[in-house]
Amino acid sequence: MIKKQFNFKLGLLAILSTAATASVNASTSCPVSFEDLTKVLKTSVKASGGSANGGLDFHMWATVVTTDGTVCSVTKTGDGLNDQWLGSRVISAQKANTAISFSTPKFALSTANLYSAVQPGGSLFGLQLSNPVDTSVAYAGNSKNYGTKKDPLVGKKLGGVNVFGGGVALYNAKGELVGALGVSGDTSCADHNIAWRVRKVLALDKVPAGVNNGNDNIIYLKDSGKEKEAPNGFKHPTCGGTEEAVNQKI
């Protein structure tokens, strides 16, 4: 009798486990495959030289999350783990999480749009501290799998809020919010350009509205004589390269 009850409980647990797994899988449908993300990122970065994005032309990390913030794809452009800044792996995921967390089906905010508002005295001061990264997720697993299909971030919710360029929400041809993209590894201004370019090539750029004339493009703080404009609204500082000029051509 005890054995039958034990077997029944095991069977019930198996059923519940399968149902839970199916639910998780259903909620984490990725808008971009690992293969497509890798291919488009490498094409957009052109890290071998030139000024494709106006910054340092470094190798990059990219992360895509679903609409609930679950990481579903992580990749990199360099062959080795340290060909790109190692710290930028988590930052790319953090940017993707920020973009999905503060964009809606009807309005998009890129991470570049958040810089000024979170500065002291800004309307969103403290936002960057509101949803901390889960470090148990960020640094779990075998580092050899970072940036591959087996990246330990995949299937997990990292959290985090990032407030400089590189994170954008993803909208399909119907204008539906389907996830978000975060890239990191260059100047924050170049990161934005790369994210912008990748999203455009993937045809996931049908943004419904935003703070920059109806979209979520970066808005630069301008020099005014010897002093910069007060950090207000949704503006972002320049980064010292030709990123602004590149952005105008993308």
C-alpha cells in the first residue's frame, strides 16, 4: 500500500513538473534565434576595423529577452571569451531587461532615453537601483558556455536596470511588442548604434511611439558655448567618437 502511494506521488510530481516546464517554454518563445542574432550582430559590428558604429570597433555581446524578461539568446562576436569585455555580457542582458521593463505595446523607451532622467534631480532618479541584477543568475554555470546556445543565462530572469545606450525593445511587423535586445562592449553611444542596426536588419523595429519624434532613438545633449544643457528629459551625453554622425545615417 505504501509502495503504491509512493508511486502515485512520483507520478503526480512528474505530471506537475512536465506541466510547469511546458508553461515556462510557452512563455519564453524567443523572437530571435541564436543563429540569426549571431549573424546580424557580427555583420553590424564589423569589429575587424573601420568606423562602422563610430566608437572603438570592439567585439560585442548581445542578449535577447522575451516579453517577461526571460533571457532566450546570448551571443558574442569574438571567438574567445575575452575577445570582448567580459563584464559586458551581463550588461547586455541588463540592457535588454531594462528595455522590456520600460517599454509597452504602445510606447518604447531605449536605455539611451533613460540617462538624463535618472541623474540627481531628474524625474526618474533612483530608477537604476529599482530592479537589481540577480547575481546567482549572472555568474552561474560554466564560463566556457558564455555566448553560446548553452549560455547559463538562457531560460533565466537576470533583472537589472541599465541607463545608457544599447538596449531597445523589439516590435514585429504587426507592431506587437515581442521582446527586447541589449548589446554591450563598445562606447555606450556605439552600443546604441549597433542595437539600432541589429534591430532594423531583423525587421523588429516597428516602434509605435517614443520620446524622439515618435521613436526611441538616442537624443544627444548638445554643447552650448562652454556649458552643456542641463541634464533633463530623455537625453544622453556624447561619447567622444563619431557615433552621432553614424546614427544619423543608419
